[in-house]
Amino acid sequence: MAVKVWVFIVALMCIGAVGLGADGGSAASSRDGCRRLRSPNYHGALAKAILFFEGQRSGRLPANQRVKWRGDSALTDGQPENVNLTGGYYDAGDNVKFGFPMVFSVTLLSWSAVEYRDEVAAAGQLRYLRSAIQWGADFLLRAHTSPTTLYTQVGDGNADHQCWERPEDMDTPRTLYKITQSSPGSEAAGEAAAALAAAYLVFRDDRDKTLATQLLAASRSLFDFANDYRGSYQLSCPFYCSYSGYQDELQWASAWLYRATKDSKYLDFLQNNQGGSATEFSWDNKYPGAQLLATQEYLAGRTELEGYKRGLDSFVCAVMPNSGNTQIRTTPGGLLFTRDSVNLQYTTTAALLLSIYSKTLSSVGDQVVQCSAASFSPDQISSFATSQVDYILGDNPKGMSYMVGFSSKFPRRIHHRGSSIPSIKALPRKVTCNEGFSSWFPTSNSNPNTHVGAIIGGPDGNDQFSDNREDSTHSEPATYINAAFVGACAAALGQNQLKETVDDIASALSDII
């Protein structure tokens, strides 16, 4: 009852401010103050962020496919080596299936489902999120064809990037790449192990236990492959190579497997392999993610994992504004800015980690993170994470959403082949590689297909964005951006229920005033 009274008082204050001016000033400035009480529509943003994955699907599309401008594609993937590698996701705006970032996206989607199941379910999106996870996990199960074989890429990246064509039309080579005992890639195998262990946690309570059993068995196998045949993926990959080494993926995978199984084998690995630091969390560098999973165990009583918490706190201090040892700056508009190339991938992953860590700290008694010049409470950490979600959804100097299809102002010319060429259902003839580049790539027209939910690379370090299809570093979407955003958005949804109640009342009263 007290909450409802407070909300009503706030609404009355807004009404009075609109009529009189809160400080005797103009009514317009007071309206702006009330608008700042409002939050974005997190429910809608969460639904659209998950819907994006249906537009990235490869393979034969299911009957319940909601993104109707897409069609079946790449139905013979794997045939040259007599394996079934259909399905999975195109990772960004091209038509290659890059396994390393794809499975990282599956891990993040699964983490979001594990940590924010109630929030996602309350928004009516849990079944869609589970479907997105399973679409990627099913492909990964097919790609792991033996204990020491994992297919890591389908398609010739160089040839693909020389063409601008819909996935339904693509005729570039579907070259197969894999890691094996003689050509290992511990980063790719480790990430695959993490993805399947995380997905297992999503599906383990299902009545049909078959999928969960397959996920966990394959995860264990992939971890052994990564650990027993150590070698860097950088030596056996053509694209999305690793530069951080494989120790972070081994930590990441063992942390997920320990969470899934409580097998002392994985705890022993974590205890004996502490170390590593990073100021970014990405498809290549998993140290902060592994540190957060291990810190959750440490705070639950696994005192031998204390080193992971020190590493995680160092990450928090690097990204939080005014920490005294900030290594990552924020733009004038408040965006966490790591680098001028697909920056939102680092923004969304940081927001996800900060959200989960804030939740974890609150659960053990509101512990703070101490930096050199400041300390941060769970609420402060959570608020900064939410501010990054809000920035992406439109609370920024340009007043535009960087999620396609969210609000009235969003990127219209994203760097995405399928989105930029009329759907095969609207233009059923083949659009060739050269025609795509000459007729559809260079035009200043909006993309004919609105790729709802796609989050692009984002603005530059001065909050500027030109909405130019040819500028891939700022206008191209990617699965690993959206995958991290799903959890960060779900966290913001959970943290802002009261604020949304205020907004609902303010919205209802706006018709009166």
C-alpha cells in the first residue's frame, strides 16, 4: 500500500510540475524532469532482442518461424565430408557460420536464461529464448562429430565477403574447417564445452531428459578435448581467431561444468589455474566471465577461489566511471566505450556482467567493490549497467535506438545482406553476388527488410552515428551483441518494476493533462 501511495504522490508532483513548474520555472522544463522518471519499454526490447536470432537462422526454417522475410538456406552444409552441419546461426551481416562466436552467443543466451529466468518468463519470452538456445546447441552437437573433432566454420569467409547476396541465394563455397587432435584449438573447444554446459542448465529440468543428457555428455567430452590436446585456435582458424590464448576458455568451461555437475574435477581445475585479467569480456576473452562464475562459488563458501574475485573486482574498477582507476572511458553521452569497432559488443557484455555481479553481491549482504578512489554498492553497479541498456534503447545524445525496430528512430541501413536485399518471397528470382553489390549495397535507401531486434556496432567515441551501410564497424549487427543484451535487458526489467509502475500512471494521466 505504501508503494502505491508513493507512486501516486510522484504522479501528483508531475501533474503539479506540468501546470506550475516545479521550481517556479517553465512547465516545459518540468515535463522533462518527469520524463526522466520513465524507463524504456524493456518488455518490448527483450522480445525484439530474442526475435533477432530467428532472422539469423541458417538451415531449414521451422513452421513457427516468425521472421517471415527469411527462407531456407545452406541446406547442404557438411556434405563434402558426409556430416550434417545444417542449422546454427550466421553470426553477423554475412553468410558464414563462424563457430567460435556462435557458441559464445549460445553461452550468453543460456546464462541469461539461468540468471533471469523469472524476468524472461514474466515477459512471456522464455519459450522463445529456449528456442534460440536450442537452435545453436543442436548445431553444436552435430558439429562435435567425435571426441577429438569439432567443426568450427562453414563457408569461405574471403569469398563470402566478396559477395553481397541473400543467404537463400548464396553460391560461394561452403568450405569446412575443423579442429582435431593434430590441429587443435583449445579456445574453440573450451567455449563449446561452456556453451553446452550452460545450455544443459537451461534444459535439465525438462520432462524429456534426452537433450539435457546429450548436452552434458558433449560438454564433458569437449572440455577433455580442449584440455588434453592444448593448442591455440589462432593457429588453425581463418577468421575469429583467438588473441587472448586458451587459458580463459579453460577456466570458463570448467566453471560452467562445475556449476552444472559439482564434479570436483572441475573445481580442482579452477583452484589450480587461477590468474588472468582483462578489461573486456568478449567472444575472445572470457576471463571476466570465468571470474564471475568462480566468484559466485567463492561467495557461497569456496574460499579457495578468492583470486577470481580479485580479478573480477579489477574488471569492475576498470569500467565503472569515477572509480579512480578507470581504464575504459565513457563517451560524453555516458556510453561505455572500449574501442571504435563494434563497440556495443563490449558495452553489452560489460552490462551483463555488472548486472549479474550486482545481483550476486546483493544476495550475500550488499558487499561493495572497493576501487582506489571509490567504492561501489550493488545498486550503483546495477544502475550503471541499466544506464547502458537505456543508452542503447535511445537515452543518448542522438535520441535514437541502436536496436532496429525499437522506437521510431533507429538505424535503417544496417550492414546486413539479407536485410538489405528484398526478401526471396518478395523478389523470388536469384539476386547474384555482383547485382547485390551494384544495386543494393551502395544505395542510400532504407533496407527493405526491417531486421527487428538487431543491435548494431553502435556510435563512435563522440556519440555520433551516420547510419551508413558501408560502415560495417558501426552499422553491422552480431549475435554476440544481442546475446549479451538479452540478459542485461532482463536485469533492467527486473530492477525497474517500480519505475515502470510510475510510468504507467504518468502515461495514463498524460491524457488528462
